Amino acid sequence: MKYLFLIKESLQSLRHNILRSLLTVIGIVVGIISVTTMLGLGAGLSDNITDRFSAFATGDLSISGDLKYTDLEWINDRPYVSATLAEKSVAGTTVIVYSSEFSPSITSVVGDYAEIQKYELLDGEVFDTQSPNFSDKVLVISQDFQEAVSEETGQKPTLGHKILVDGQQYEIVGIIDIETAGFNSGDGSILIPYQTTIGTLSGTDTFSSISILLEDSSYFEVAGVDILSGLNASRNLSSDSTDSFSAQTAQSIIETIQETANIISIFLGVIGGIALFVGGIGTMNMMLTSVTERTKEIGLRKAVGARDRDILLQILIESVFITTFGGVVGIIITVIGSYFANQFLLSSSSSISIIISWNVILTAFCVSMFIGVIFGIYPSRNASKLQPVDALRSD
Amino acid sequence: MSKNEQNKIVDLKNISKSFFLKGGLEIPVLHNVDLVVYDGDMLAILGPSGSGKSTLMNIIGGLDVSSGGEYFFEGKSVNDMTSDELAELRSSDISFIFQSFHLLSGKTVYQNVMLPLLYQRTFKGDHNEYVKNALKQSSLEEEQWHKYPNQLSGGQRQRVAIARALVAKPRLLLADEPTGNLDSKTGDNIIDALTHLNKEYGTTIVIVTHDESLTEIVRRVITIADGHIKETKNSHI
């Protein structure tokens, strides 16, 4: 009953100064829109980065360093290894299809691509490059590449079609849909067997990393130590040296990426929080003005029996109501706005979206209430400490 | 305990009050004031502006605290009361009528009168019944109950203030220059209303005024000047 009465008094008071209350609400609305949008953008960015880089974090274990084909063969022979895959980016190579030139992202691959890499086979097959003598002039194209060619030439390259890569003819044997981490030129991707690129496309015969699928993924720690030890021995390095090679699990790579993405999200949230802070200051300013204007009223309320805490609660409720109302309006605007923004981003082929999760909504709601408490404490405390006789005497 | 002791509502002993300006300069306002108000009493505290009569009323009403001396309200020491206990005292036992009415402009007559009941922690009665009784006691027509203060005349506003002062059925009603902002005819009506309350319901009333004509209608007159009680006399009533 008591709290209900105080809530009613607070709302009546806010209604009495409706224009000023609404102007203060706008400050909070802008702040909450800013925070939720930034958090939503951060979540979208984080998801996007994680998804893209997860495509790279293949297998159970990844060995990095200056690796050679013989290293790949040696790793492949380990008893706990189920499959291996080495990939190497081939730069500065032009591709000609239907007499038009394209610049897709070309990757030279060797190993069990089908087993380790994440992709969706749309047509044909992905070549088996396990054999060191594999020398077929074949390649696999991504759907993105197929579409880029179709848009440019009006013709869609399909299985069996031959295309020129660095002047040599390669036959399309497979079409896949693959995540690309966003580093391609927009012309999609092409996979070429490593063996056919030696001495032609690739300047060196080394790889920067080898992905490994283990017989049992729980072996990753022992396997990592054993492989690093073997590789170091082959280079006459001490077995525990970390100068030339390193081992990482796919999970640890994803975790590192996620940590980075989370830092970006927090950074964006803080930027959004600045607007909310300004909104909070506006609320405090409004409440201080309101308390000053209502000094006589506060004195009267005390004269008829209001305790300090009744006054404190009434002013605090006003402040919390303003910021929470602003928060709810801000959240609704952000949810609707992000829906339309995502429609636009989708139509413009952007892979980034604004993700307004329930967590973001709940956080924004709680933060808006919290802002009301924080920025309402000082004015409400000032009001509650007024001496009734002084307050009644004030002009 | 004598009968008189039992009937004492207000008992001020050697009360003094000083205000301090910035820099520590002391301005004494009340000096060693002794005053007793009995149950059912109706007295006037008379004095010119700046004599300390309003300060005395504020101390009696628990709106202000004395700098020295002792104050007992129905035998309980007011000096020892906390801020919450003083609020409780103002809520249940003492009410005020101010010269400038002090009505809340955003509330109707009815809501203004109900306000003191809503702050009471222990109130068990029917709010509406109490408010209607108070409004009737103050002779406010029902058609005015849902008007806002700015839709009323000065006399009507003071009647609302009286109704608000009566609603919680206080032991003591303090009126600070209740006719100060009213024309003489309206002022007479307000004084009639207060006299009626005292006679009909036995409400103890202390009127603070500089209007000497009011001394005709009260039982006792306390004259205060320069912070001292100069004279106490009983009226012919």
C-alpha cells in the first residue's frame, strides 16, 4: 500500500511536468539505442568472425611453422593420426574463364580435404590428393566463383568445363559451398591439388600449417608434444623448442578468436555507454531541478508526516521510472530498427548482422534501471535531507 | 500525577533557539520560553513580526528543534526524538494550518486532504470516510471536492487546509497566521470554523498571529516579544 502510494505520487509528479519528463526520457532512449545497437553489432560481428575463422580451425590439432611436404608425410604416418590436410594460398595468379579474367582466391591443397575441411558439396567430387604422385590437372570451384563468372560472362561454368589458370588448362571436377573468412576478392575460391602447383603456380614447397584429424580427439596433448618433438628433431633442434613450430587445437584457435571478438564487443558497448552516461547526467540534472522547484512541496509533505525515506523513495522512483521507461522505448526502437537494418544488410549481401539477443535486451533493461538508481540517488538524498521548516520557508 | 499534568499536551521548559549565520554569528530568537498547552485549550501566541512566534510554533509542531531546554509532548521528550519519530508525531498528533495554505496544485481538494493519511504507518480506518468527515467539518461543499486549488477562492483554500489538518484527527492543531492572506469577512469565517472545532470537537488549537482581534475568541493569550514571553492572560471566554 505504502509503495503503491509512493509510485502513484511519483507518476503524478512526472505527469505534472510531462514535457520535461519526456525530454529527459529522450536522452535515455538515445543512450539505450546506442548501447543495444553497439552490443548487437558486437554480437553480430563476433558471430561473423567466429564463424568465418572456425572454418579455418579444422581438425583436432593444427601445427604451424615452416613445414614441408615430407613433414606432412611423416605426420600422416603417425599411428594416432587419422587424416591430414595442408593448404597453401597461391597469390598473383589470373584465371580465365569464357575469355574473361578473374581473380579468385586460389588454394593449393594436399591431404584429406573431404575429411577435414568444412564445406558443402554441391556437384561432382573433391579430389583425393593423398597420393604424392597425384598430377591430374583438375580443380574444385566454389559456388561464389561460379556465380561471379555467371554474372560477368552470362555463362555458368559446370563440371567438365576447362578453365585457364596461369596459362594451363584445368578441368572442373567439383563445386562446393565453402566459408572463406572474407579475405577473397569477391570472385570466390578455387582449390587446386598441391602436386600440380609445384614448379608452376607455387614459388615454394612449404606450408605454414598442417591440420590434423586424430584417431581420438582426446589425444591432442600427447600428439602435439610428439609431433613437435619429431619436427624439432628433423631440424636438429631440442625436442621442447617452440622457436620453429607450434601446436594448437582447433578449439583453442576458436577460443582465441572469440576472446578477440568479445573484446571488440565490449569496446563497442563502452562507446555506446558514453551516450547512456550523458543521458544519466541529464536525468540527474532534471531531478535536481525538480527537487529545487518542489522544495516547498517537500516541506509540506514532511509537515504532514512524510519521513525522509518516503521522500527519498518518491524521488528515486521518479528517476528510475524515467530511465526504465526510456530503456524500454529504446529497446523497442532498437529491436524494430535492427530488424530493418538486417533486412538491408541481407539485401546488400553483407554477412554482418545486428544480433539483439534476450541477453542484450535484459542487460539494457537492467542498465536503464541501474542508471535511474545511480543518477537518482544524489537528488533524492538531497530532497530527503531537507529540513521541513527550511523547505516550507523557501522561495 | 495531578489532573493538570495528565491534561498537558505541550510542555515547554526553558526553550531557547538560536540561528547561526555563515561565519558563526549567532542570532538568538527565543530565550528561556516556558509554555504549557492543555488538552482542549485554544490559545493565541501574539507578537509582532520577528518576535519569534513562528519559530516557537515550528518547535511545538516538530518542524524545528530547539537549541536548548526541554520539550515534552504528552509526557514524551521531543528533544530525544529521531527524524522518523518527529515525522510520526507530525503524522498522527500534530497538524498545521499555514498562512499561505500550502496546498499541492497538482492535486484536487479531496487528494490534498487525503495526503496526511497516506503517510501514516499505522492508520487502520477508511481513508474516504475520514476525508469526507474532515471536508464536512470544514464546511466545504461537495461540489468543490474534486476541484483543484487554483479553482478556489482564498477562503475556500484555507478551509481545504483546515480539512487537511483535521483529517488525521490530531491532538493539536497549529495555525500560523491563518487569516493573514484573507479579507476580513473570510478571515472571520475561518476563525469561526476554528472556534467551532474547538468547542464542538474539543480540538486543541494554538493560533500564532499578530492580529490582536483574535484575542477575543481564544481562552488564553501569550504575548511574545524579542524571543521572551512577556505576558500570559486568560480571556473572558
